[in-house]
Amino acid sequence: MINRIFIILLVLVLVTVSVCSLSLVNIMIFHGEEYQSKATEQQLYDTRITAERGTIYDRNGEILATSAPVWTVFVTPNAVAKIDDSNKREQIKNKICEGLSSILEIEKSEIEEKLGKTKTYYVAIKQKVENDVAQKIRTFLTDNKDLGLSAYIGLDQTTKRYYTNDNLASTVLGFVGNDNQGLSGIELKYDDQLTGTPGRIVAAKNALGTDMPFTYEKKIDAKAGNSVYLTIDEYIQYVTEKYLADAVESNKVGERGAALVMNVKTAEILAMAVKGDFNPNEYLKLSKQDQATVDAITDTTEKNKKLKELQNKQWRNKNISDPYEPGSVFKVITESIGIEEGFVNLNSSFNCTGTIFVAGQKYNCHKKGGHGVQNLTQATQNSCNPFFISLGQTIGVSTFSKYFNAFGLNEKTGIDLPGEATSQYHSEKNMGPTELASSSFGQTFKITPIQLITALAATVNGGKLLSPHIVKKIVDTDGNVIKNYDTTVKRQVISKQTSDTVCQILESVVDGGGGKNAYAAGYRIGGKTGTSQKVAEMLASGKSGLYVASFVGFAPMDDPEIAVLVLLDEPHGSNYYGGTISAPVGGQILSEVLPYLGVEPQYTAEQSKYLQVSVPDVKGKTLSQAKSELSALSLGYRVVGKGDTIVKQLPASTQTIYKNGIVILYTDKDEEIQKAQVPNLKGMSISEVNSTAVSAGFNVTFKGNIKTSSGVVSYMQSVEPGTELDKGSVIEVYFRSQETGDISLVD
């Protein structure tokens, strides 16, 4: 009996050993690598270190977009669920929810829900947390060290993109998504350069996800991305956006405004602006007006559809993505072709009767009754449609089409930005006399602003078509230049002689023609205005009065360096002409950009009458000395107080004012600064503005078209009427001619 029991036990032992041995063989030999991998996964945690994105600079090294450390706050639901003591588990859960809810300003229920994912080791509570908030989390963990909360709450460092000037150049820079991937603009186009190489931390952890006592850790540092230097100049971009935004607002522009500033000798883009735009730091946020439009929609589907539509609209770079009919600014191209081919010269004449017929189609001149006999320069100054239609017919379809292609208008410019659109133009075989007629003054075809300014730059730079670019160089983290982007000449389109003739004509347009509102005292500026009808849009919508007002300007005309293009899409109001609402913007931009670039002004005797003078510093001087100095500069004065020494003056000595302006002199320390309401200075002549301002106790500086005092009217002032201001303060007042013209009219 005993032997039988022994034998049975022995058999059982042998069977058990055999089974165990076979299992060990199966685990160690046949599935060894698999189980070893699983063990490693449980004991080692691989953490990704986000690489810092490269910086975007302007041409002078000013930061436009940069990255800085931020943190992701996460919890470990799996580790919380493994706490054996149920009371302690609930205590820790409550502490986590209360603490994170308070610090991160998140509902407790949201955190509770995420802690309920008990099979998950890592759940993000909030991303892109700034350093001050991350520090509060660290303090919270330290204060609750007895509960060991650091095993259940963690911080992962990552980076956040910051755009230092908010909206400035936003449609150029673009923006990044939640994973720091470029989604538009430079951020998208150069994403492969800006994106760095992520690093890794491989560390040994226990079942709770905390470091083991015998910590194993291997770290591979992240490598930051390369930096991109743009051709954009931060100051020129600021000036361009400032005046464009003013024009968009004051003219109630419906479809946004766009502006470009280009160096015509290098095709470098110095400024590229769109208004309205967006803030890339909050790229999903709409303007107040657009948000109100969305909020007014009650249907959820329609609301979301409109939201996406308006977001995409504000992100679009109108300068490269939206083709439009250029209108009369295109006449510069038409006359360049005519001069180059010998069909017209400065002595050519044409009699404008007010109408012209082409293949039975009647075209009207914007001047009722016509301009009469005029030469090429006069026809351009007058923006005479019948003249340019006649010139187009003389040039012919074949030659016109050849030059349209030569100026690069049938192809993308290749600008180094995503989303460039193609032009919409008549094929040569489908182009008849009426299509040629309308094309000669810039209608019935569409090109992008970047195509237009690139082509127009060739008409004034000696005839060379260049490749526009907006990136200057790419630099690595050690400061080494990886790539330079230099000027590329595509081809010679017209001769230097033709280009010089065009420059001469365009200067006369600003000097005494339809572009006179682009005038800037002391500078030789050339340009052309345009007011195009949005024919296709009007036919499709049944609406009327849809226009694009535009202006292109060049300076200095003795050796052109800068081109400016301004367009206002669908201005609303009684004045929608390019010559009256777009030309002043071009002049304002050039008046600030040219001195900034070191171009010295040269004033005529007429211009000298409206020159500003620097206010002298008379503080600390006797009243008689102050009066003498001010009178010598043709400046008036008012004395406030009964003392004999000047203790304060307005305006200060750092300012400049019109030479017939007034300085307020205070002679008593206790005397309060006198204030007054700013008068309405709009709709007046130069002399009326000055006398009204001085009577109210203010000074003025004159801006815009002040070449002659006759025929110009003030239309804008830097301080709104009714604003209370210190007497003696300086108000900028802008003038323009009210003469209109340059619109294409067809019966």
C-alpha cells in the first residue's frame, strides 16, 4: 500500500516537473524574446523629448516667431487604480481632482472622468501649460509629499510657438498645430527646416510608474530646428499694415485689403500685408464682426460651416491666393508693350471723343465727352480707356499674348509660400477683338497681386523679370548659413530704354495726373491707379457696385528701388476710386519707408512752404528769450502763467510742427496743463485746417497730397474730433484731391 502511494506521488512529481520544464522551455526558448520584450516594456518607459522649433526672423534679425518651453500636465489612472487601500485610493483621487481643478481651472468632473480610465498609464489633463502654472503644480506635489502624489501626477516638457507681434505678418508667417506642425504660411512651407529632431529618455520604472532605486536612464538630446530669416522688414511691415488697416476700416472694405512692398532690383518682399487677418497666437479666433455673424446662426450645421469658411478666409494670403481683375494699373503693361514694339512713343497722339467701338461693342471713357487730343503721357495721366483700347488693337492678339507670357502672367511666380494661385486668362486662340479690348485696360482676366507687382517691377527696373522671394537665408543652431536665397533673373522682357520711358510717364501720373494723391513731399514717386469692376461677381450675385480700388507706386524715379501695391476689395461708400482711396495709402507707406531706407528728400520751393520745423527746447529760458527763438522759426506762442521763466512747453522739443504752428509756454510750476477738445479738421483746405487747429490751441502736420494748396481737401486726422487733449499737442492731418477717374466703363 505504501509502495503504491509512493509510486503515485513520484509519478505526480515527475509529471509536474515535466510540465514545468516544458513551460520553461516554451517560455525561455520558443517565446523568450517575446516575454523579454514584454518585461522590458513594463519596466522601461520611453519618453519623447520635443525638439524646439526653429525661430523665424525678419531681415534684420528681429524675432517674428519663436518657441519656448511649456508643459503637459498628465495623470496615471493605472497607478491610482492599483492602490490597495480603498480609503487611501479615494483620498488621493479627491486630492488630485481638487488640486488640479483649482490650479488648471478645469472642472473636477473632467479630471474624475480621466482618472476613470484605469487601464491607461498616461492621460493628459492640460497641454501647453506655461511655466508659472507648472510651478504651481510642482509646489502642489511638494506640499502633498506624504501622499506620494508625484507617482500619479507628472509634467512633460514640450514647446509652444509664440508670435511676438500678434497679427503682424500673420498671413505670411502662418501658424502651427497642437503638435507644433506647420499648417500654413512660412511655418508650412519650411516645416522640414523649422522642425527639429526629437530626443528620448528611456528610464526604468516600477509598477506604479515611479523611478526604481537602481535607476536606469538613457537620454538622447533633442536637436532644435533651423532658423529662417525672411526678406520682410519688421518696420516696413508695420507701416504697411498700419495704413492698410486704416484704409480698410475707413472705406468699409468688404473683401479685405492687401498690400505689397517689393525691392524692384532684387524682387525681395519687404512687406506683405492683408487686412483683416488674424492673430496666429489664437489662430482659431475670429474678429468680433465675423464672430457675430457666426453667433447669429442658430442651425448647428450651418454655424460650423460658416465658422470654417470665415476661419479659412482670414488665413488666406490674399496677395498670392486670390486672383483679381487689376483694372487700369495694368495699362502700364499695355503701354510698355506698345513702346517696346514701336507702336507708340512720347510724341504719339490720339483723339478721345468719350467712346470707342470694337466689334460692335461700345466702350466709354470715364470722362464724359472724352479727353480730346492727347499724347501718350497725357493719356496715361488721364487713364483714358479709349486710348489704351486703341493701342491694344494696334498691338494685336498674338503680340499681346506673347508679352503677357513674357511678363510671367500666365504662370505662378514661384514665391516661396504655399497656396499660390494661377492666373485666369484668355487662350490666344479664343481671344478676339473684344477680349483684347478689355484686356488692354485690365479687365476680363484675373491675376494675383504677387504676379502683378512682379510684372510691374520689370517695367521700371530696366526690363528684367525677377523671381520674387520672401526667405533670405536658412541658418542652423550653430549660426552656420545652410542656404542663401539670391536674386534670380528669369528673362529680359523690355529694353532699358523702354523702361526709362515708362518711368518718366509714371512719374508724371503722380506729379499731375490721376495718381497725385500718392504724393510725398521731397520724393520723386511714379505710379498708376486702377478701379476695376468685379463683373463676374456682379453677374453671379445680381449685386451692383462691386469694385477693386488699387494703386501701384515706385520710388525714387531717378533710380527705382521700391514698388508698392495697394488694393481694397469692395470698398463701400460714395468714394471707391483707386486714385482717391488707394493712392493715398501708397503715398503714406512710401513717405515713411523712403527716409527709413536712407533716401534723402529734396524739396521744391512750393513744398518748402509746408515743411515742418523742429520745436526748440526753451525750458529754463526767460520768456523774452523763448519768444525770440520761436519767432525766428515762424512759430507762434501762448503764455500761461505770470512768471518770467519757462518751466514747461507743449509740444516738447522732440517734436516737429508746421512752421506757422503754436507753442504753449508755461511759466508757473503749479499751473495746470490746459486742455481742449480736438476740432473736426476733415473736409477743409490746408489753410482752413491750420487756422482752425491754431484757434483751438493745437498744432498740425500735413500729410498726403499737399503739392498745391488748391483742390485738395483733408480727409483724415490722427486724433478723432471731440477727444480731449493737452493744448499745444500735434495732430496729423491727411489731404487728397477729390478728383476721380480710372474706372473701366462698358455699355
